[in-house]
Amino acid sequence: MKSINFKKLILPVLFISLFVNISYAVDKKTHLDPPGIVKNPATTVEYSPGKRKFTGISSLAVSQEGRLWAVWYTGITPAEDANNYVVVATSGDKGETWEEVLAIDPDGPGPVRAFDPEVWLAPDGKLWVFWAQQVQPARSTNCGVWAISTTNSGSNNPEWSEPVRLTDGVMMCKPVVLSTGEWALPVSFWHLWEGSAKIVASDDNGQTWSVRGGVNVPREVRNHDEHMIVERKDGSLWMLVRTKYGVGESVSHDRGRSWSPLVPSKIQHPAARLFIYRLNSGNLLLVKHGPVDLKTQRSHLFAFISKDDGHTWSDGLLLDERSGVSYPDGQQFSDGTVYLTYDFSRTKDQNIMMTSFTEEDIKSTSARKIVEVYQNRRVISSGGVKISDR
């Protein structure tokens, strides 16, 4: 029997180990690279809606001219995984028809995913598209918030800025403009256990960003955060946070630098994103599943109005009763119309939906108004469906 020469084996083993470690290190850094920006993605085979197996988590904004913009993320496998990319679509006819104009994709099949997008019209009229990039869906991985913007959001084919990484973390809810003029992003630092639900602020219209304080969400109830921020009329900031029990809340009296301990909110909700927004009237809009004081499943999206900064709420206007609707987001236009998007059946029907209503529609809550709002429903996108089949 021949003896084994361990000296001859050790160099190949060391080489393989070094190669694996270097390759892993390279993969770990790829989420820091700018993604590819693909124009007119629906006309390509790779990004055709017919190839999609997962579609969801949408956001909507309205330009000063009334053009609608929607974003969501999707992929060729029925999961939230390395295949995910972001789609940007626009409508010039109040949502009757939609055109997919961009796909934001870091690297095709992975290892980096683009996900949790948000579209937002800033006070200066600039339209921002935000999204997160992550090398793998794991808490230990450092995610990052990226953005592109345009000054010509009234056009269906505007020039976009180059992609820029703004901060660590994930942001999937609307930014807020504080009374001081500062912009505040609700960013979750998934890679941290303490103080994860943070504010990332800019005092120069988005040129630079800095991390402020964050709310500590206890580990036993932590569930992605997905927090939203409202500035109350007394100047305090009110944060609503997704938790395992539903919704937690916290308050800051120093523009987000320090926060009260998280406590359960009176707003009852499943573990899912809700939508809260300051209307032109000064009242608050809340879109959530079920009545304010009743915890339901992901079904029955209602819209409510509060005239006292969220202490009490009106009766609700039913927007969509189906099981599988989720993640509302939207914006009010200057004429008072609220345009809202949400998803339905992320791996089967794969619908990105929209509807529209007014504050007066919510206040009336008549049977006629419910029917009228039902008739305002439109499908922005249907994953798994070829454009020729629509």
C-alpha cells in the first residue's frame, strides 16, 4: 500500500480554499455595484411579463402634470429570491393603460436581488425611484437603499440619473417631508437587532443623507419593520411599525433622534404593510386590512380618515374585499383624487392593482360610493400573462 503524500495535497487544498473565500467575498460585495437599467423591458424575452412567476409589493406616485408612475418587484421564480428585479411603469391616461419603461436588475439570476421599491414625488417636482439591493435574503447580509431620479416626470420617457446608493438598509414606505423642510426616509436596518427602524434624513433636498435615531423593535416581535412616519400637528413624529402581533407605535419629539419604547398600537392589523398619509386637507388617510379595531387576514382593504392626528378614525370605505390583497401605497393629486396601488395574489394572478377615490368618498361610505370605487379598479400589470394575451 502506497503512503499518502500530504505535502502534495496541502497546496491544492489551500488553493481551493483561497479561491472559494475570494469568490465568496466578491459575491458578498456585488450588492454594492450599480444595477443594470433596462429600457422597455416588456419588449424583451428576458423581462417579458409572460415569464414572471412572482409579482408584488407595489408603490405609486403622481407627477405634477398628473402622469401616474408605479413600481413593483417581480421574478422568474415564484419566490422572493435572487431572481428578483424592479419594474417601473407609467400611465398618461389616469391608469387606463400602462407602459413598462424600465427594469432595474443587478445581475439577472443572482446572487443580488433588487426588491422593495418605492416611487415618490419630492416637493421640488423631482420623481424618485428607490429600491433595495441584497446579495441574499438573510438578516446577516448588509442591504442597501438605491435611487434614481428625474426632473421630467410628466414625460413617459424622461432622462434618469445614474443609480446611487444612499444608505444601508431597506426602505419600502413613503418618505416624509418634515415641517423643517428635511426629507426623512423610513429605513429598516435588517442586519441590526437594536434600533433597527430608523430615519435617514436629508437637509439638502436629497444630495446627502445621514442616519438619525431608530426605534428598537424587540427580537421576539420583530417582523421586517416596514415602518411609516407621520409628523403630527404638534411637531412630534409618530411611527407605525410592522410586528408579529400587528402594529407597534413609537413617538419622537426631536425630529427622529430619539424614540419612545415601542408599544402595541390601537390599530389592529395582520403582519403586513399598511399605508398612512397626510392629505391636502390636513387630515390623515389610513388604508389597512379590516376595521381599525379588528385584526383580519390579508383581505378587505379599507380606507379611513382621521381629523385628530390618528387618535380616532372614521368609518371605512371598502376598496377590495378579496383574500390575497396587500401592501397599499399611493399619493393624493392636487385635484383631491387619491390614487392607490396594491398587489393581489403574488404567485397566481400576479396582479398589480390600482384604484382611485376622494376624501369625500370615504366620509360618505354610501353603497353607491362603494360601487363607484369598485368600478375604479384597474390592473396595472399581470405577471405570467403575455402582452399579446391581454
